Amino acid sequence: MPSDENEMLRTMGLRSVEDLFADIPPAVRIPKLDLPDGLPEDAVVGRVTSMLAANRTVVDMPTFLGGGSYDHFVPASVRAITSRSEFYTSYTPYQPELSQGLLQALWEYQSLICELTGMDGANTSMYDASTALGEAARMAHRLHGGKTFLIPRALRHNRRAVLANYLVGTGIAVREVEYDRETGMLDLTKLREAVSSDVCGVYTENPNFFGRFEEQLQEIRAATKGIFIVGVNPIAQAVVRPPGDFGADIVIGEGQALGTPMNFGGPLLGIFACRQEHIRKMPGRVIGLTRDVNGHRAFCMTLQTREQHIRREKAMSNICTNESLLAVAAATYLSVLGANGLRRVAADNIRRAKDLAAAIDKIPGFTAPLFRGAHFNEFVVRHKNGYAVVHRALLEKGIHGGLPLTRQLPEMQDAALYATTGRHTPEAVAKLLAALEAVR
Amino acid sequence: MSFRQAYWDEPLLMEKRSGPDLPLDLGDLVPPKLRRESLAIPNLADHDVVRHFTRLSQMNFGIDTGFYPLGSCTMKFNPKFTEELAALPTVARIHPDQDESTVQGALRLLYELQGVLATIAGMDAVTLQPAAGAQGEHTGLLLAQAYHRDRGEERSQVILPDTAHGTNFASAGMLGFDIVEIPSKDGRVDLKALESAASDKTLAFMLTNPNTLGIFEDHVLEIADIIHAAGGLLYYDGANFNAILGRTSPGKMNFDIVHFNLHKTFTTPHGGGGPGAGPVGVRKALEPFLPVPQVHLNGRGYHLDYDRPKSIGKVRAWYGNFALLVRAYAYILRMGGSGLREVSERAVLNANYVRHRLSGVLDVPFGGLRKHEFVASASKLAPKGVRTVDIAKRLMDFGYHPPTVYFPHLVEEALMIEPTETETKETLDAFVDALTEIVGEDPEILRSAPHNTAVRRVDEVRAAREPILSARMAKARKNASL
């Protein structure tokens, strides 16, 4: 035991550390933790590194997965900033005078998200897009009162599953609106049939789960009587008119693509933004602009009376710890790329997906994209003999194809969702195409 | 200790001079109805962006900057080697939908972490999915509801002590449960009050032990008996787990459900507010209800089990905050069983030491030992016109992050102090000396504090009255000059 511990115990008039645990009744004490002894730092690094070496990364294996997690190039400057320990070893900026740097960075994140989405206010993050969807449905109910929430049937399964758990106890029922089997976009006729005065909100995505651009935002808005919520891919927003232009009330999205690696699905960044008239009903932490006593510009957390530590069970949400560091990464990523860089990335993604789909479509037995029309960086590929055989054949050749859609939508047994980004080398694409050619 | 924070009169990104927008032909790429012609994000040099955010970071205070005794948040040192591990391509560059055969290393780590956390908590099974403590609470209550429903019971009430974290109330409220709040007696759960609150409507009683006053609930087995006799479940809020590692466990205390805060106890960095990780552990009887997927090991290797008919489903996309789970796992390997026990020993020693030294300086209500934190009160300074907020702001001038203030609510003018185990006596002594000095200072110095931070006292009322949440809103507001 280090000498300062003995000194501290003596100061308190105690003999040993055991005395400090005298208040734990013997009946609940345990003698020790049944775990091995600790290891030196280098041994831990060696052991964890070698355990993880069993993973095949997208570097080892050309991989064409997306579906909410994307392998975009991240400039090294982003990690340099998120590695500043003044940021990453701090916590929620409860004390604004000591935390101006993080507060300004988060406020700039909010500003950038508002620019991308056409909204007025954003929060500093939700856990991911799926919980942002759950929170958005709850907010639509707070604003409108209706007890039905409409979502597209063409929705990633994990988003629908999480939404269901965020609506437990609210009495809100979720109804699905079919997609058009030709275009992959929302079926407007079915939407109009589903809308009623009880519908508190309508959720749609652009691009949608199939990677297809949703070209009917105007019409969907017009058909929606309640709150209109749009889910976006923030990179696509660089070249696509923002939901704010189409009358959206709330915009959500998955922000991982903005400067954070895939990390096997976490952490993620739930984007959440809304119109000015709704900000007092918004969940989560928000940063506001203000002044200090000397009149200098300053930032602080604001509208805290919406939050759990003040409002308790009446709070807009229970969220406390969020994904702030990913918001800092997103702000840095967007700043490093700037409008020019981000628009270039978005356009490049569209062109790559278009070219890849066209090349796959030429291979006998394959159809790509399954839905005609404009896509962002993903598209559905169908194989005439079912997709499982393709998935296995590719893996055997050290390639990971798209996301098999069997678990997502039962009518998609023979299909997979392929994604591409600027990371795919011509060699990786050629390898994929050759392997698909060999599938019969 | 003397301290002066950097101050840069750093413009907003949007105020910086932007390079020209370059033309981009979207002709055959985006349908005309959707085509966007401009984007108001400035085009800046990489170097200027790095400088901008570096300057901002210099106006921020982290654990690496100084002592950060923020109660209930466990702001301990974040070891650097775990950052290196989390940056490995075998962590960063794997996709969550990859075929199981290609992510055996990641699945193994998740599987082992499920097991290690279960051992530490004395539970039978663990889900790693929740993204934070509050989401762990939400998940735990969903599990409790599913458990009762499976037995044909609909239970609507969640009992909470008045010392509970705000998130406990919010999580129960989100799920539409009725909250029954019970008062404390001598800083502990009042067993009589609990007895009269518990009934066949009781879904669960949520408790953190030690509680937010840092006091160990020594009647915890009686508490468990009362709740279990009523057919309810006992929920352990793991925010204060740092106090009891290897000394007792939620399982040993007869809890049924536990959430961990890996960013607290297992020191994954707090990230300026997140990401965190909030795994949930349960007893065998609740295992069937855990979210999908669970990671299992069979003859063919590690796999993701979605075939769980009684599962509550999902609480977030995929499997949890993996990059944080890697850090926590590595930290646990580094410390080992005996090392984790020493963590709690030192955390408790540090808290009691600071409390002992402070007891003549500020009021410390409730007698007896504390565990990893304690709550002091500045109410005796009220006659001088000094409030807790003034002390908190003045502490910044001495280079300290203030404690949690005005919580828990049952202590007036509360300062909740959690030193953590990674602080030396030297640091703790200097902190106590600073507080002692502050209490004796001219009240005007305190009320006008802080003096040495990047900005002076911030007008939070103004921010809330006319919220300006973005550059767009600032621009739209005519009279509000930036």
C-alpha cells in the first residue's frame, strides 16, 4: 500500500481500508472478484490485438455493405481533433465558463446540421438514427396528439424494432405504408389511404432504405396532416435539397458517415433537428448562444427544463449521456471537407453506385438496381436463383457482398442491398464483378 | 494552485472567409426536383480548421487538464492504451452486418465481456446493447415488464427513492409507468415507507447502492425482501458501481436487474457528454427477454443469436457501442479481479478523506461512512449571500472542475463530490485547501467568479429566453448580433 494511503487513514483515525467498508453488512460481502489477476499494459495490448486479428476488415476483404453504416474516407485531421484530450476526457458541459470550447464546437455542429437539413435547431445528438426515429415519433405525438404513426414499410428492420420499444407505454400505434414495386419510392395512394386525423406523424427517408432518392417529398408533405419527419443520409444532403424546403417539421439521420469509422456498429450519431416552433418539445441536449457578464459571446446548454435532470418523469426524453464526441467529429469532418469537398464526395458516391449497378446488371442472372430511377450510394441487387448462393460464393472468394434482405423484407429473398463509397478501389470492384460473373 | 484558462477570440466557422464554391455538374446524378445548387458550409484550408478546433479545445477542461470531482459521474483517468486498441483497423474498419464468420474476433470480445460483466455483477446474463446508462434503465424496465407479462401480470408502478438520479424518473416516465417516490430517512431508504408503497402493482424498485449521498444502503436485503414479497423486481442503477467492486455485488444484494455505466466504472472516456455504454445484467429468470441478438458460443464458433422468441427486441441498432466495449474489456484485463477491488478501496478512501478534511469547512449532513462520494452543503454561507453556485464558479479560478451541484435535491445547496481512485493525496489536499480558502474569501469575489476562465459568468437565463441554436437562427434574429 502506498505511503500516502497510510497517512490518509491515520488522518481519519482509521487503521485499515477494511474499516472503510464496515458499513457493508457481512451477509452481502464477497471476498473477491472471481476474475484472473491483472496484466501489464503491453500484455493486454498484445492479447486484445491478437483476439481481434480474427476479424476480417474491409481492408482485407472488399465489402459492399451499407444499410446505415458506411466506410467513407476520414481525413486524419478529424481524429487529430477528437483525440484532443481536452475534448474527449471532458463530460457534459454543465459548467459553461470552463467548457466554452466544447460548447462552441457543439453549437457549430448544430449549425452545420441545420444547414444540411434546412431546419432551424438541432440537438447535440441522439444515440443513433433508430433511437432518433423513436424520439421523433414521441415528439410528433407531443406536438399533435394523434395516436398513429406512419412509417415506410421499406425501412431497415433495426429501426422499426427500436421504434417499437420507444413507443411502449405511449399508446401510439405504428402503421406501415407500402412502397411502389416499380420505383421503390413510397406508394402515395397507400399513404393517402392511411392518413387520418389520428395520424400524429409521417416518417419517410431520402434516400430510402433501398438507396433510392425519394422524389415525392412535396406530395408526401401535402398528404401529411400531422408532423412530417424525414430521415436523411447527411452526405447525400450536400447535393439534395434539404427536407426544410419541403416543409419537414423534424429531420433525423445517421451521422456516423460524418467522420466516424464503422466500429462494428457503435458508437453512432443520431442526428435530430427541427423547425424553430418545435424546439421546446425537442428531446436531448441543446447548446444556445448567449453572452457572459462582460458582454462577450458565449455558449451554454439551454432549454434544460426539457431534460431529465430538471423535469424528471415529465422530461421530453430520458437521454443524458449522448454521442457528443461524434458530433465534434462531424463538425470537424464537415469543416475539413467544406461545401466543395462534401458535394464532391456525394456526387462521386452517386456516380460509383450508378456505374457499379450498371456493371452488375450486365451479368447474366442479376438485376441492378432492382428499382428504376435515381439512387444515392446504395441499390438493390437481385439474383434469379436467390441471393444466398451469391453471398456464400463471394465469401469463399474473400469478398463481402451486400446485405442479404431476407431478414429485412420477406419478399426480398432473392435480393441484397449493395453500397459503395470512395474507398472502393477499381481492383476491389473488378474482383467483385469477376466473382459475380462466376456465380451460376 | 493558480490557473488561467486560454482565451481565443475565435470566430465561428461561418464567419471565416470561405474559398469559392466550385461548380459541380449534377445533371445526370440527381433528379431535377431534388437537385441542390448550393451549400453554405465554408471552404477552408485543412490547417485553419485544425487550428480552429485546437483553439476551441484549449478553452475546454477535461480529466487530463485537472481534478474533476463531478459527483455520480466517476471522472477517473482514462488510460491511453485503450485508445490505441480502439483505433485498430480490426475495430474501426469492420461493418456490423458482416457475416459472422468474418468477425469472430469481435464476437469473441463481446462474448467474453458479457461473461466478465456478469461475474462482476453476480448476474447470469448480460446484454451489451444499450448506448448509455439511461438507455440501460429503459431496457431494464422493458425487461421487467416483459417478465411480469410472461407470468400474466400487468404491473404499472415503479418505486423510486427521493435520492434517485433524474434519469430513473425519466426512464420510468417514458414507459408510461406511475412513479411512487418514497422519502429517505437518515439518508437511506425508509423501510416503512417502502413497505407501504410496495404492492401487487409494483413493477420494480430502482435503487443505486451506495446511493447518491454516497451512503451504503445497509438494509438492502430487507429492501429486497419487501420488493420480492410484493412480487416486484429490484433494479440496480450502476452509476455508483465504482464503490463496491469486489466488495459486494448486485447479485449478492439480491438485485434482479443491473445496468453498468462503462464510461464511469470501467473508464471509457466521457467524450464531452458521450458516447458511453450501458450494458444490462439480469438473473436467469429474465434472460429470455434480453434484446436480440445475444452473442453465443457453439461448436462452429461465436454467433449472434436472434432466435429468442421472448426477447423485447432491440433498443438501438446493432450490438452496442463496440469501440467503447473494447476499451472497457481491455481495462478489465489490465486491472484483473484484485485490481478492480483495489479501485474501489482507493475510491472510497479518497472520498472519505476529502469528506473528513472538509467537515469543518462546509456542512456534511448525515453521519457515518461514505463510499465513493459524499454530499456537502454550502447553506451555512447563505447569510453571507454566498450560494453553492458561487463556490462552484470560484473553484474554476483555482483550476478545478466543480462538483455536481444542487443534487441530490434533499440536501440544500448541495455539492456532490466524487474524487475517484486515480487521484493522489497531494491533489486532494490541494483541493481541500482551495475550498477552505474560498469559503473565507470576500463574498463579492465569489459572486463575481469565475475570473480566470475563457469567459466570465455566462448568462444562461438569456440563452433560454431567446434560444439561438444555430447560425441560421442567429441570422434570422434581427437584433441579435453575434
